[in-house]
Amino acid sequence: MIRKHAAFAGLVAAGLVFAAGPAAAYIGPGAGLSLLGALWGVAAAVVAALLFLLLWPLRRLMRKRPSVQQRAQPVRAAEQDRSPAQVPR
């Protein structure tokens, strides 16, 4: 019984869709440009979000990595602690 109602509803919906006449409407260039601008904004937001997600691990690695000055400090401190007789030549 339910299948008969679903089939009938589908036929009625298809009949209404195909029986509709052409729309006599004009969409000006301003509406089209607004739509394109909105789509470009959405596309740019998606690309920015993907770049952020892809580059986030690299940024974290760069922050954790010590700078050249920080890496050279232990070497300089060790050289200052040695007496001239202990420094290899």
C-alpha cells in the first residue's frame, strides 16, 4: 500500500515538474557578479583553511627547533670553562 502511494506521489511530482512552462525572468549582471564573488570568497576560505592545516605541523617544528645562536651557546660556554692547557690545538 505504501509503495502505491510513493509511486503515485512520484508520478504527480514528475508531472508537475515537466508541465511547468518556461520562466520569463531576467537575472541582471549584478546578481551574477555577486554570485561569482561569493563563490570566490568560499573557495578562498577553503584553500586558506587547507593551507593552514597542511602548514601547521611545519610551523610547530620550526618553533621547537633551536636557533643558530641557541645551538652555539653551549659550545662557547664549554670553551670558556676550559683552561688554555685543555684546549686542543
